[in-house]
Amino acid sequence: MTTHDIAVIPGDGIGLEVTPAALEVARAAGRRHGFELRLTEFDWSCERYLREGSMMPADGLERLRGFDAVFLGAVGFPGVPDHVSLWGLLIPIRRAFRQYVNLRPVRLFDGIEAPVRATDIDLVVVRENTEGEYSEIGGRMNRGFPDEMAVQEAVFTRTGVTRVLDYAFGLAGRRRGYLTSATKSNGIVHTLPFWDELVQERAAEHPGVRWDQEHIDALCAKLVLEPGRFDVIVGSNLFGDILSDLAAAVTGSIGIAPSANLNPEREYPSMFEPVHGSAPDIAGQGVANPIGAIWSAAMMLDHLGHGEAAEQIVAAIATVLAKGDVRTRDLGGTAGTDEFTQAVLALLV
């Protein structure tokens, strides 16, 4: 039997609740399809930061390096500034392991009423995940004085942009053959004209894919007004982050949305996590929607070579939602985390 070593970081808030739910589903799929997940849990979190002064130990990245994948629940909790929690855990993992593709599928499931006029939404946001607007270059000067200033530099490299574009064009070619590039080159004078040039350059290498580009403000509006139009959307670190949260909300709840931080070359472990945050307002109540985490676990199985198991998990989610008798609170129902998880598990035995 094939065994995969998975590093598990439940993290903060509802991450502690949805992570075991997702991995219970993943292990059940493994039993059905003849593979095993060997889990090693790490208590790296805001609670650890408050206790020990860091989100993870100094050798944390080395500890993760030998795993087949990393599964993360959520990061962030009151009392620890968000930039501290993210830059102390999530972002270092993404960058050290060259997880330059952030993949976020978006789907309107049968049985969920979208908050917009749409019946058919099935798209993927491909977000550049290691550079762009989320760079470390910059700083604060003249703190406390009237001329205090903050400088943040965006970094777009030919290598970084090209590799994520090639991934996005390749994905579009395997889907419906249509790619949309998010830009704002009419207002951001250096980095995004450079992005646009590289999109056009890489498009020439993918003649089977139809493509266009949209300014980010117009694209946000069109995602609300006509979300069914889109297939693959590729954007910079910041634009991809915003678009994927917006697209998830358009399909009913951000609690549904999964994501994968991929190192496509598989030189390093990839990391899988739901898009939602730690939701401290509902943490510990057992009411969190586990779909985003369960779907993320399915994406992890697909990455590990178990595509059929991944498809069955997503199909089970779809079946439960279509029946409509088990819904979490964010979807208008009364079911808790465990009740929804058990409904999915019942379809995998």
C-alpha cells in the first residue's frame, strides 16, 4: 500500500476544527482506493507565538522539507497582528518551497443559491504566489514625525511571471481553452505593462487558448455580473488574492473555497489550505463549514496522484449540497462541522 507523509498544521481558530474533518475524509478515501496518509501534526500557531515568540521554530522549514505535502488549517487570531502571523508561517513556507502557483477553483454547486444572477459558475483563479506586490522590499521612515512615510516595492521578474503564465495557459488548454489576465496597466506604469507584455509573449506559445485581459476593477464587476463567462483567470499575487475571495463569495460562501500552493516541479512539498481565515468569532462552536478544507484535501490527493479519490470526494460534497438537508450555517442551514463531514463520509464507504 502506498503511504504519503503529510505535515499537518491546524493553526488557529476554526483551523483546529476543519482540519481533522478534512483529513478524516481524505483517509477514508485512501482506505477505499488503497493508499494511506501518515500524519505528523505541528502546533505552529498564534498561540505558539504568544507563548514562545514565534509562529514556528527556527528549523521549521527544515522539518517540513521531507514531507510529501503540507496541510494547513488557518492562520491568524486576535492579539497577534496579521502581518506577524502570515509572515511568520504561511508566507515563508510558500517561498522556501517555491510554491509559486496558488490554485483556487471556484464552482457553484447545485443546491446553493448564488447571491448573484448565475446558474453556471466553474472557473479557476491562478495566482502568482511568491513575488509581485507581496515583496519584502521597502520600509518605514521617520516614524512618529509629520513626514513619516512607508514604502512598499512590488517585484515582478521575467522568471516569476513567465512560469505562472505558462501554468495558467496550460491549465486553460486542459479546460475550456479560455484565459483572462487581470491587469491594471492603465494606472500602474511599470510592473503591469511588463506583465501584459509577458502574457502576450506566452500566449504565442499556446495557440489553442483564447485569451483576453481585463483591468482589475472592471474584472471584479464582471465577476459579479457575469461570472459564468470565465474559465481560467490569472493574476498577480495581490490581484489573484482579491479575485479568488470575491469569486468564492459569488458562489455562496467563502467557507466553500479551497486552495493549493503548488511547486509544479515537485522539488519541494506543496501546501493545501482552505481560503477562509481562522474566523475567531465562531471558533470552538463546532459550526464552521468544512467544505473548503475537505475540498483542499481532495486537491492534495489529486496532487499526490490519486485523481479518482479526489473526484469522489468532490462528488460527495456536491451530492450532499444538492440534497439540501445538511447545510452549514453560512449556507442557510443548521448543520455543524461534524454533521456535514459525516454526511460526506457516508458517501465514501
